[in-house]
Amino acid sequence: MFRAEISQGTSLGRLVKPFVESGTLASDELVDAIVTHHLKRVDISRGYVLDGYPRNVEQATHLDRIAKLNLAIQIKISDKEAVRRLQGRLQCRRCKQVYHKTYAPPIKPGVCVICGGHLVKRADDTEDVIRKRLAGFHFMTEPLATYYRQRGVLLSINGEQAIPYVFEDILKKIRKLGFTE
Ligand SMILES: [Zn+2]
């Protein structure tokens, strides 16, 4: 959502750009405004998935006011594994498709399978920036798990498994809960 606002040159995009580039977190007000903007423009009547939002309890209460949430999925991994995975992440400069050096490599090194674009490391995927993001994550996001656990909508998944198994685990558990894909 942030990257879409930036590439479309909206006023929200101009405000959020420095945060995306430095890997720091934007204010709740700004993030909430961007999410509200997007949820209003798309059809969510048949369901929706938000990835990486809300990040804290304040944002969760904002979301409660604008849309209905049935399930919060927490994918748990250690900091060590998070650093390892993010450092190998590559992104297509043109279409923004994400790859991983080890887990999801392109067919031809450095070249996007979809559009033939050039693959680069994201500017916010250096170890220093990742560690800063993780510290902020633990401080703000962990109370969020408690918030959703108390409401009975939290689903915890072991993210240390290989990525296809994480996906299978999510599918298996949401089917058990009666959701359909
Ligand atoms: Zn591409």
C-alpha cells in the first residue's frame, strides 16, 4: 500500500516516502490514513487480507472502526532467522516482485522471471535497518498478539518451517476453523 501511494505520487505517498526509505515506522495517523484510503477503493465484501498491518494496538482499534476482522495470523520466527531471511531478499526494480537468494531464487540470477527487470536488494534490507525494525517490532507488536488472543481470533503459526510448510499450516488451520480460500 505504501509503495503504491509513493509510485502514484499522492500526497500520502510523499509523506510516507522518507519512512519507507529509511526503514523506520511512520506515525499511526499516517499509516491508518493510507489503509483507510485503500480499503475504501477496493471491494472487501468477499473478504480481504492485510499483511503487516495493524502493527500495534492503536492501529488495531482504528481497523476495528473501519472494517471487520475475523482472524489475526501470527507467523512466529526468531530474530536470527528474520535477519537471515531478509538479507537474502531481492526485489524486481520494475514490477516489485519479491525473490529470495536461497528460498525463492529467479531462474536466471539477477533477472525477474515475470518482466525481465533487474533484481536489487531493497534499500531497507541492510542488517542495521533490519535490527532497528526488529527492536521496534518487539516493543509495539507483541501487545497486539495479546489484544487478538483475548478476542479469541489469534492463530499462531510456526514460521521457522520451510516456507511452503508455513503456507500449508495456515491453510490447514483456517480450514479447520471453517474459513474457505
Ligand atoms: Zn519484474
